[in-house]
Amino acid sequence: MAELHTLTAHELADQMRRGAVSAREIAEATLARIAAVDERVKSFVTVTPEAALAQAREVDERRARGEALPPLAGIPIALKDNLCTRGVRTTCASKILDNWEPPYDATVVARLRAQHAVFVGKTNLDEFAMGSSTENSGLFVTHNPWDLSRVPGGSSGGSAAAVAAREATLALGSDTGGSIRQPAAFCGVVGLKPTYGRVSRYGLVAFASSLDQIGPMARDVTDAALLLQAISGSDPSDATSAPVAVPDYMQALRPEVKGLKLGVPREFFAQGVAPEVEAAVRAAVDRLVALGAEAEEVSMPHIDYAFPAFYIIAPAEASSNLARYDGVRYGLREPASDPTTMMERTRDAGFGAEVKQRIMLGTFTLSAGYYDAYYLKALKVRTLVKQDFDRAFERFDLLVAPVTPTVAFAIGERANDPLQMKLADVCTVPVNLAGGPAIAVPCGFHAGLPIGLQLMAKPFAEETLLRAAYTYEQATDWHLRAPAL
Amino acid sequence: MTEFEAVIGMEVHAELLTASKMFCGCPTTFGAAPNTQVCPVCLGLPGSLPVPNRRAVEFVARTALALHCEISPRSIFYRKNYYYPDLPKGYQVSQYGDDPIGRNGYIEIVVGGQTRRIGIRRCHLEEDTGKLFHVSPQTSEVDYNRSGVALMEIVSEPDLRSAEEAREYLVQLRAILTYLGVCDGKMEQGSLRCEPNISVRPKGSAAFGTKTELKNLNSFRAVSRGIEYEIERQVAVIRAGGQVTQETWRWDETRQVTAPMRSKEFEQEYRYFPDPDLVPMVFTPDWVQTQQESLPELPRQKQLRFQEQYGLPAYDAQILTETRALADYFEAAAARHADAKAVSNWVMGELLGRLNAASLDISESKVTPEGLAGLLDLVANGTISGKIAKDVFEEMFVSGKAPEAIVQEKGLTQISDEGALATTLDAIIAANPKEWEALKGGKEQLTKFFVGQVMRATKGRANPQLVNDLLKQRLAS
Amino acid sequence: MRITSEYVGQIGRLSRLALTDAEKERLTTHLNAILAHFERLQELDTTQVPPTAHSIPMENVFRDDTPRPGLTPAEATAAAPESAEDMFVGPRIVET
């Protein structure tokens, strides 16, 4: 039998059902793997072995009583450290939270608890999810399991690295402008950004509220679907969660793309996309066509403007969302004799350079004199981008694009070139503005580093995404490769 | 010398009487122990999200309709960004721009017999802040129980011209709010807060002067005095050749003066933008119609009805309708006692006088409407005199006993027995021969002396009319 | 549009960030680079385009006015840098 930490969630669930393995054995194997490799990969901010083993024990007790358990019972899951966990520190990889322990669980965490999933720990991220490499973590840098000198992508770099390094069977990430898909592509795993409103944001520490979505990161499409199923659905605590029924995503997992119409928007290939990435993505399109899909080039003229619009909207919302870190109720405080100075010192000491820059940018674009020229303009451009997607989805079931213009870059390579760094998100940002779902699946390698294929669908069409991604995955073996650690 | 007139606009904040806060389920009980009514949402904990209270929205819409406002077909929440220790998220969820829930309405006020229409610019929904306590020279403390309580803001046009009008505006507004049951109107507890902005200009001028904002007005008295003081101050500044500067002044209740607040270090820049955590509110004409139909009789309508139905003077009707509780009290008493004017006199005189002196609300009165009507019945049927009635009322006010029981217990029944009173009177005449001769000789003011002596001898229980009659009989004989 | 280091200082105060002169200089350079990148948006005529604040349109999401228990004062103040007798404590406010 293969080592337990190398199995997928659906494989582990099968084995547990057959009684071949216990939840405790799975948890122990996963914790052992973390102990063995995390010193090098550094995926985790916090590992919670005692809690994980206690959760596993409960699963085994229930199994012993003959209870029917939900699909994720006993499955080891890592949580991005911007998801609130009751009594377990939630850092957002920021010094300003100063090891804050939330008194409540995020809705997704509560839902997974109810499924008796086993939480192994909290993963590293760019501070407050602002970044594309996890180098902006205020705590430490995470390494790409395929090449430890390279970044894992970001901001959900810890979750992507943990899944790729087999330190967790599944992980949750959050995606504001590509923060699930881009690290998934860099680390060769599956990452899905659900439709805005599909998954409750309650308990996700906000970066940009109108763009943030929590989503699954997994080793294959089936596992991603299992995790998506567990976290989806409207939540009375999130006014933006959509009152739309959740379908059975397992039903979407069938190798069937005959007649599926794929749009290939040329703008996504124009923006500095490396030849090897373009070649791999186009080969994936060819493969889907060979499997019965139909593909056609399409133009989405406003895609080029999505990036600047995103970089106005997201920092504007962030500047307001991060105003609560003022040293009064929780987190860091730098003492001073008056509140204004206390707040200024606390925020100066607690926030990293990237976060400060985005707060400053957002404060600027929301200021009365500049609101119309920047923020309002960006919201209007967002309308144009969304209209591009709406028009494309009148003709196509899915849009196909690269996830990232290049494979994972070296740690430190882009640290001094913020704009270049942000360009890593250029292919992922547009669909965040439009709201629909998108998935990243492995579609090749270059110089030993994974390349990702991005599929985008219209709002609430996650099933179509999963079906196409599953079909492609079953016809290829990229997802079966593992990094040597 | 130039005559000046004041130009006053009112900004009123009313805490809504919802059971839970604006964006979370925390209770809103006033005076609870510190930080006992808080949760992740109203503490602004990372990751928490707001979900608006439906009833709060209905309350604001109904108020807007009662103020003759139009309802915006689509209304959204904005974030008003600023830093303060009592503001847990670093922004207040509020409304902004041209889509508040209600806009362009008016209130009618009557001052000096003149009816005036005061424009309402906007009526919107927001959330309250926490409360700060300055306990030591080095520290301030925060209690977030109030944080997130549903707050309605009502902004008038600068249509008011005197402190008296401003006060009457506030009285009428509070009446409307309490009638709707959307706010308890308690200024001293801060559930109704008023911040006038005041400027003065030469009478007849159309231009506006520089305005100041006045804060910390915690009672109607403070509103009147504060505004009067500020108007005089501004006029004095201008008369002395100076200029009024745009700033915020604070009413000092102890010293009865206005004092400038420390000016902000730099100009406020609130960076309003639509709150991405909240979705638009859309009000259909059907929904607005339903809200309109649910409105109760409002103070102005009730005033006119009281004048009509009970034959009361406008002044009485205005006072009695200031709160719904008072109007209901009056109507309950008037339903049991036929002389509505007598009921009105007693309610406005004795009852309100004693309640105000004891700082009690009408709802806390031990004298029930039934009790008051019973007391007036006793006067009307001659069981007790009006003078005794005041003593009985006092006892009722303190003990809450029924008037009949008090009269019974204390033996206060009026003496209308002619024989007994004649005996008493004759004894007094016999004891005061000089006065009696003088009265007979035409010194009519001595009538009072004899009646008074009888009243004293009977401990006030003698029927004064009967004593008068007996005296006249004896003078005529 | 270019912003000055002085204006960056003003935004810093508005953002409650105590910035050193070096930070101000660095931010001025970076912000101006980003603002230059935004200039391309001016190529688009958006006068007739409505803004999109939410990508998935929704309206009228409310909760019932039902009180629910929240946190205890001890839970509420557990993470406070300073607290006393269930109150959050901070430096004295001089305004008012």
C-alpha cells in the first residue's frame, strides 16, 4: 500500500470505508510528513497536532459505532491562515495580528468541522493575502516543493505548497486576484476559485471584499469537487453569499466534453506569456478538442484594462478593511500617550511594506478629489470587463487561458519590481472582476516546474468547469507527478 | 443698529428601538454592564461581516414617510472612513449622497400661532459607535455595547429662524418618532441627539453667514439655551467687527455657555465608498405603500382631532400630543370623565408638573388615567373640594392608591350638611363680633375671612359654596 | 498625475501610518509608477457606463430583528492589548 500521505482524499475515504485504515493512522502519517519536510518547504505558520489527533480519534470512535460519516471525515486539511479558527491563532502572516486567537470559526471552518475533517494546521500567505509569491509574508518565506529556490506563488502559497508537498491532503485558499489559481499552477496542484457568493466569506479576514472568495486546493479535480461541495452554499452571516442551490458536484465528474464550446481569448496570450506556457496551454486545448470539445479564438477587448482596474479597486477596499487594526481591541499595540500616535506607530510597526503601499494607494484613490478619476473609473471599467465575459459566455461554455505568464520564479527575483511581481496575476485578475468561477489544473512542465491551465465559466457554472477539468485530467497524467523532497 | 436673524439647520440622531443591533444579533438594552452586548461583528473582529436588520430599515422608511419624504427606489450603504477608538472597524456604515432611504420631506411646526413648514433634506440609516469613558489623566476606556446600534439620521434644511423654532422642531420630531415607536426619544440617555448648525445674518439678507455646529445638547432646555447663547455670541462677534469661524462648539451644561472644541489636526476626509459587504436595498412602490398604510395617527393629525373632538384649545392639544404615551393617557382619562378640559388642565398642570419635578416619564406615573378620572368625578359630584383634590392627587402620586380609598381613609369627604356648617359658622360669628359688624357695615372683603375660618375649622372639608350661601342668608336677615 | 512626497505624507496621516522620510520617498516613487500604469484607463470613454460594485447582482438581503447571544466580556477583551474590568483601555483622548 502506498504511503498514506501520498493518497488523495477520495482514495483515503475509500480505504476508511473499507476499514483498511483509520483516521488516526492518516493523521499520524500526515503529521509525520509535515515533520519530515516542512523545515524545507515552510508551508505552515501553525501546526496543530493535538487538535488533529483529537479530531481523528473522534472520527474513529464514530466509525467504530457504525455511524455513516460525511465524505471528508478524517481527511487532513490545511487552512490558509486568513481563515478564522476558534482558539487557534490566525495571523494573516502579519505582525499586526500578534498571534491573535479568534473567538469564532469562519463559516467554512465550521462546515468542515461538521464534516469531521481533520485540521492539521494554518498555512503561510502573503501578508493579508496581498502578493503573488508568499515573499510578502510578515513571518517567513515559503518554498516551492518542486524547486526550493523558487516561490510557491501566492498569496495562498502555503496551502499550495502543503498540498504539493503531500503535507496535507486538501487545503483551503482564498482568491482575490488569482491567489488560489496562481500558486496552484506554480505548485502543480488543482485550485478552484468559486463564483463570488458561492462560498461564505464569514470569517475570511478581508482583503478586498467584493473580490475575495474561498476555494479548494487539491491534488486532483475529484478532491477539489469534494471540498467545494463541503464549503458551498448560502450563509445567513454573509449578505453577499448567493441564495443559489448547490448542485451535486460529484455528478459533474464524468469524462464528457463532446460539443463543449471553448473560447480561447487572444488577449490572455498577449501579455508577456512565455512561449513554453503558451505551448502547454494550446496543447491542452488541442487535447480537449481531440476529446470532443470545439475551440475557437475570441477577442475580449477590455481584458487589457482589467489589471489596472483591479489594482485600483482591491487596494481601495483593502485600505478600509485594514483600518480596524488600530491597536485598541486586539493585536499589536505600540504604546503612545495619545490614540492617534498610538495608532500610527502600531500600524507602522505592524504592517509590511506591500500592505502599507496598498493602504496608501487605496486611501489616495478614495479621496474626494480623486474618487471619480480612479475608483469610480475602475468600477466602470469593471462593467466593461464583465460585459466582455457576458458576451463571450453567450457563445462559449468555457474560456481557456494560461494561469500565469511564466512558471515559478526564483525567490527574491522580483522583490524589487512590484509591478513585475503583480503581472504574475495578469491572467487571473479579469475573472475576479467579472465574478465567475475559474479553475487551475496542471497541464505540463517546463524545466521541472509545473504549468497551469485555466478554465473560466459563467457564474455558478462550477459543474462545467469541473467536468472539463476532470475530462482533461483523466486523459493526462500531469497530476500524478510528485515533487522529489 | 442692524437687526440679525438666525439660520438654523438641525441634524438629529435617533437610536432605533430594534431588539437587536443594526448589523448583528447583539441585544440593545440600555445600561447593560460593559462589553456584555458584543460579538465579532460589532467589535469589528477580522473576518466578521454585517447583515442588515430588516426592522431597522422599515423603521427608517416609516419615519421618512411620516416626514413626507420620498423613498429612494434604490438605496445603498456606504463606508465613512475615519479613525477613533470608539469606532471598531475604522469606518462607520452609513448612507451618503443622493440615495438615502428618505429625502425631501418636511415637518409642520406651530410657533406663536404661525404654522411653518421645515424642510427635511434626508433621513438615513447608520450604525452607532461605542462609548468612551475618560477615567484617568492617562487613559480612556471603551465599552462597545452601543457599537452597531441602529441609528437614524434626520437632517433638516436650514429653515429654522430662532431657538424657539428649533426647540419646537425637535419637539414635533420627537413626537413623530415616539408615535411611530421607532425611538424612545430620551435625550438624557442619548437615544435622541441633536446637533444644530447655526449662523446669523442681517435680517432680510438672502446670503448665509458662516455656521458653527453645536454639540452636547442633552435636553430640550439645553437645546433652547445653547442655541440662544450661540446666536447672541455670533451677533456679538459680528457687532464687534469680528468674523464667525466655521468650527464646532460644545454646550457646557454646568457653566451654561458654549465653548469651542479643539479643532481637528487636519481636515476630515471620509473617503465614502459603497460598502462591498452589503448589497443594495430596492424599495418597490408596493412595499412603500404597505409601509405608508401601517403608519399610525401622527401628532399633527392628533392635535387637530383633539381640538375638534374634545373642544380643547390649540395650546392644550399641542402639549397633550407631544408624546403618544401622554396623548393615550389623556384619551384614556377623557373616556372616563366627561369634562375633557378639566382632564386636560389636570394632566398639563398637576400631573406633568409632578412628573417633571420627579424626573419621571408618563409611563412611570402611579396615577393611572382611571385614577385621575375618578378623582375628577369626586370633585364634579361634590364629594371633595378642588383644594382637597390636590392633596388627594399628591397622595395618589406617591402611593398609587385609588382616590376613593384615600378620601375614605382620611375622611376627606366634603361637608355639605347644612345644619352642621350653620352651627360652625354661627360659633365663629359669635367669636368675632367686631369683624361681623364690619362686614354687616359693608366691608365685603371680610366674606373671605369668615369662609376661611370655616374651612380651617373643618380642615378644608366644608363645601365652600354652601358656606357662602349660609353667610349671605345671615347678612340678609 | 504625479504625487509629491509631501502629499504622500498627508495620505500617510490619513491612513494612520507613521512614515519615515525614507519610506515616504520610496512610496512616492512606487505610487507614481503605479499611477502611471493607471493612465491607460483614460483611453476608455466610460461616460455612459454604469459602475459595477458587485459582480454578482443581489439586493435586499436582511436578517430578522432577533437578538442572539454574542461573546462574554472576557472573550471580547481576551485579545486586547490592555483591558480592565471588562473595558478596553487605551491612551487618553484629549479631544472633546
